[in-house]
Amino acid sequence: MTGLYFPGHWPRPDRSAFGPRVNAGFEEFARQLSEYLSGDRSAFELPLMVKGAEFDRRVWELVASVPYGQTTTYGEIARRLGPGTDPRDVGAAVGRNPLCIVIPCHRVLGSTGKLTGYAGGLRRKRTLLDIEHAEVESTRYAAAAGLW
């Protein structure tokens, strides 16, 4: 799997990177996604091919490490990447995530724990966090306590 996008995804992915459309071979992916959305799955076990710039891939690796039901901030990811990393650059990389839900960018919040930008819209972000029973308000404390 190289990409998972929402209808109306923002920013729009480059369609030339999609390859030919096929309808077969995604049954396992569809099953796991359905289990996640119904609250019966907390992690995906899928073959992925993630393409992107080195910085973006580093951000996506950190996003992927945020445990189910927990959240972090763009600033915390920037701190983990090292001195001089701007949280806005992290936000831009998160926005380029080609595998929404699978690389759980919905778990990344603003510095105050507020829901901010999401390629699928804030209502979808809130829904995904609700599925995970994530405590949005405690994000600063989880990151500060080293819970991820």
C-alpha cells in the first residue's frame, strides 16, 4: 500500500504517483481498516511502501510511534527531531502523510492540545480520536512524562 486518502483530501495528492487503478488485492487492507474504524483493531499489519523526502519520512516514523489512544504535538515531534526543527515544518510533513489513519497523523495536535489541521478535516480527526478514546486534553502531559 502506498497511499490512503480521504475524499476531498487536502492537500490533494499527486495522482501521477498512484499508478494504475486495480480493484483486486486490497481485501486484507479493507478488512483491517474496517476493524480499526469499528474499534476492534489498534494496529495495522500491512505491507507498506512509504515514499517521501527524508525529513518527511523521519516525521512519519515518529508519528507512527505514537501509541493507539494517545496524542502528541507538532512541537514534541520537532523536539524529538532535534534542535532547530520548526514545528511548522513538522506540520507540513504531517500534512504530506500519504497513509492517513495507517500512519496516525490524527494523533498529532497543536501545542495547547487543540485539534488543528487535518487532511480529512477536523471532524474526521475528532472521530478517529474518539474511536481510540484518546484524551486530547492530556497530550502535553503524556509527551512530557515520556509515555511515547
